[in-house]
Amino acid sequence: MGAVPDAPRDIVLVFARRFRDVGRALAVAPAHLRPVEVAAAVGIAGLVLATYVEKGPFQTALQRPSPLVQPALAFANLAGSGFTVAGVGAVVLVVGLSRRSRTWTDALLTLAAAGLWCWILTRLGQLVFAERRPMEGGQMRWLSLGGHGVSGHAAAAALLVRPVRDVLVRPHRALARGLLTCALAAWAVFIGWSRVAMGMHHVWNVVLGFALGGCVGAVGARMARQRLGAQGVESSRSRS
């Protein structure tokens, strides 16, 4: 596969190719859904509809946090932002480049491309579902700039679940993978709850964010695994 790209131009070109590849994968993903994934998509759509119809009662129940949890909400607001996620990704990418690992650098660029697609799709969702924040009155608007109908924090949290699990735990360690998945899911739920409790989003906005980030993260993680596997096979052949 060659050496690690050193020049910024080389890194940009590789990233552009990964961005294209992830975009294509996202475009064709609905045509390759398995039955269980179709059932999950239907369930998510039903949950979004239910939480949209009942957004008033949910908001009333959840947007009254105790003063004791205010520090936790402030932490979630900072730690769950897309800027924080991007910063962590940049640090990991720099580490990969410094170790001169083409395999991991390529996989990280694939996941970074998935993150950019997640941000773009989130912004498009906020343009279509241009709902005002609950703290601003919560009126629904459509196709308007400045909307908040999809939670970016929830999307960023869900985006990380599959990639982080796949990086930290090997596939054959089922118990460890299950525990880490539960921990990452709990973190995402914490971030989503914080957005509702602070009056930044309705519950249905958070559910949409979870669905969007989870889908994009799964596609990006699958592509990264494929590239890692292909590069591992090629390295074995070159050594032999």
C-alpha cells in the first residue's frame, strides 16, 4: 500500500477519496439492509413519530433538572459537542501519522470522512426539520435556516459507538465488546438526555440524531474494517 502520506496534499487527496467512498456506501446502504436492519429502521421511524407527537409531555417531564445535575449538564454540553469529537479524532490521527502506520492512518481517514458526512447530513436535517429549540418556543418550521430538528450532539455521540468499540476490543472478545457497547450507549443516552434537560432539543430530535449518527458510524466502521483487513492480507503476501 506504500508509505504513510507525509505531505498535507497527499493526506487531503486520500481523505477526499475516503469521503467519496463513504458517500457512495451511504447512498447504497438502504438497498442492502438485512431483515433485522429493516425491522430496526421501521422501529426507529415509529419511535421518531411517537416522540414527535408526544413531544410536549416528554419535554415537560424532562426539562426540569435538579440544580444538583447542572454540572453534569455543563460537562455533557462541552464533551458531547462535534468540536470535541473532531478534536479527539485529530489527536488520534496525528498519533497514527507519527507512528507511520499506513493501515491505521487510512482507517482513521475513513472514519473522519464518515464524521464529515454525519455533520453534513445533520445540517441538512436541521434545514428540513427547522424546528426551534424548546427554550425558544419549539415551533416547527420547514426548510428554514437556523433549525434544530436534529440533535448534533446526539449524532456525534452515536457516531462513535461502533468505531470506538471496534478499535478498542477484538471481535472474538464477545463479553468485552458487549460491556463496552453498553458503556458507549449509556454515554450517548446521557448526552441525549442532557440536550432535552437543557431545553436545547425535543426527544424526537435526539432520536433522529441517534439514528443518523449510528447509521453513519456503522458504515464508516465497516469500511475501516474492510480496509484494515485488505491491507493486512496484502502485508502478509508481501512478507511471504
